[in-house]
Amino acid sequence: MKKLIDTIRNIFKIEELRNRILYTLGLLLIYRLGSFVVLPGINPEALAGSGLRQQTEDGILGLLDIFSGGAFSNASIFALGIMPYISASIVIQLLGIAIPYFQKLQKEGESGRRKINQWTRYLTIGILLIQAPAYLVNLNDQLLPSAFVLGTGSFLFTFSATMVLIAGTMFVMWLGEKITDKGIGNGVSLIIMIGIIARLPHAFLAELNARFTTAGGGFVMLIVELVLLFLVFAATIALVQAVRKIPVQYAKRIVGNKQYGGVRQYIPLKINAAGVMPIIFAQAIMMLPLIFTKFEATQGFGAIFGNIYGFWYNLVFGILVMAFTYFYTAITINTNQMSDDMKRNGGFIPGIKPGKQTASYLDTIMTRITLPGSIFLAVIAILPVFARMIGVDGQFALFYGGTSLLILVGVVLDTLQQIESHLLLRHYDGLMKSGRMKGRMN
């Protein structure tokens, strides 16, 4: 405990790190406050006990409500959250594979990145022009006519609310970018994570109510559920931090009276190099049917893929997670560049010739270790279904795996690693003095 207190004290001793943390917390607070600001033209009192709240208690809309931190069921100005931006990012990255213009932008460095970000914003607005009216149609179906100050289906309300929803999502996107640039951690991932954490107490209370007010096993069953949840968290952390070490030997160099190189180091290749992005991307794709079914469907395609506990939903979801794991790993891990860097610095993998053979070897290793990583990621993604089978409440089951758990673990570890790098840079002890956190240079 003393070491933890000393570490926290060291964090606030570093002015830059302290300012980044406070800046991040301030912007996240603004986001949370905005989640309770109801759309203009809707009576907030009419939301209590409305069909909208019951609609988001379970299913894919419940998941969307978790991502938005309850803003969806609050009919908030941030109701659509950050997911339209995530969807646009997926499309732009896919275009970077198929269209030469976007491939060229990806190779232009900072200027190309700015242009890609601009295209992503434009596409986000295009997606919002579809999702926002669909959300408003759903509001008309779920709320009583008295809830609308300007009247149900009013053109003035529809137009103004659509503009507010678009502005709300763009503002949330701006908050995420500012957190990434001037705060600590990945802004978009932190915004999603804070929404998930905000819904956790409500989900836990719902599970307590289910266990102690019904014949659900009571206290013993609750303890079993918490133990299982702890084991799932431990397995997820192990997945996120697992690495395959590739030995690298550096040639000896003698400069004056000193010898450089001649030592063996390791390249830590992560089994899950893609982090939380595959699960976020896959979830964004799985939410697309909501656009065409007005957020609710009782039959057909929308009903099949609107049930997050259904067989087909989870089958497709698992396949998408595996596919995006390979896709995101391929665009983030450049084995050719790694090979060139090693060759330039006089490094080589024992038994492997520098150059193309090294790149091919690294690519083969990444392909092999990504397979079990992607399978394990897909299994964790569909664990909420099995949690429901043992009687866990639908809201609490979402934290037994799937998007919620992976985002929580991945984002927390990534943020802690960034904080640790600031501490070690200034010769303070890291968050974990034993050096168990991957990414800490021992």
C-alpha cells in the first residue's frame, strides 16, 4: 500500500503528467455531463418509465446504451455517442486497402494523416445523417405524444434534433481527439470506457435484485458469479499482455577503446497486437442493421442480428472479431520496416538472413501467434451468451466478456502503460515495480 501511495504521489509530482491527467478527467467530466442533457423539444419528465428505457434494458440496444454511457436511453444530445465515428474509421481503413488515392495518403506522413482524418469526419457526418433520423423515428414510437413539446413528427423538431445529434457526436469526437493529443491515453477508447463504467453500478444492482428478490440462488450464486468474473478478467489480462519474444543478435562494433553491440535482445511480438480495436470495429459493424430497422425489428434480418444472445449474431460477431484481428495486426505491424531497421542497426535473428528472409520469418511468426489470439478474443467476445445460460442478468452479463470487458481491460492497461512510461522517463518507479507490465523496459 505504501508503494502505491508513493507512486500516486510521484505521478502528481511530474507537472506534465499531472496536467495531462487533470485535462483528461476534465474532458471526460464534460462528456458525462452532456450525457444527461436531453434533446431540445423533449420533456425530460416524460422519459421516466417510457418505453425507451425498457427497450434498452437488454439486447443490442442495451449494448449501444452502455457504449454511450446511458445517453441513448436519456434521449441526450450525445445519444449516438462515438460509434458513427468508429464506423467511418473502419470504412476509411478498408478504402486504404482497395483505393490507390487513400493508399497514397497513408504513405504521406502527417499531411496524409490530416487528410484521412478530414475524410473520416465527412463520412461520420454522412452516417449521422442516416442514424440520427432513425433514432428520432424510434423516439416517436417509444415516447408518448405529450413528451414532444413541438408535437410528434414535427418537421421543426426532426430537423433541429438531427442537427443537435450530429453536433453532439462531432463534439464527442473532438473531445476524444483532444484527450489523445493533450491528455493521457487514447481519447476515443477512454470515452467508450467511461460510458461502460458508468453503467456498471446499475447492472450490478440489477443482478443483486435478481438474486435476492427471486429464487435465483441468492448469496452463494452471487459469489460464484463474481469468482467467474474475476477469472475472466485474469484471462483477458493474460491475453492482452501475452508476447512471443524473438531473439535478436547485434554485431560487435569497436569504437576507440569501447565495444558496442554483441548482445542479444528480444523483439516482443504481442499475441493480440491489435488491442481492443477488433472488438470495437466488429461491434460497430454489427450495429449497422439498426440503421435500416429503425433501431427495432421483430422479424427478418433485423430481428436475427438485433438479438445479441442469438446464435447467428454471435457466430458472425466472432468471425468478424477474428477477421479484424488479422486486418488490424496487418496494418499496424510492418514486418518489412522491422527487418530494415534491424539491418540498418546491425541486428539479425540467429539463423535467419537479414532482409527479405527476416521479414518473411517475422510475418510467419505473426500469422501463427495471431491465430490463437484471435480465437481467444472471439471466445471472450461471445462469453455473455454463456453467462446468460447460467442465469446472470442480461445487463450484468455484458461485463462477463464481449466488448465491455475487452475495452475495459485493454484501455486501462494501455493508459497505465502510458503513465508508467512517464514515470520511468523521469527515473521514478513504475506502477508495478516488479516489471510485470508489458511495455516496461527492463
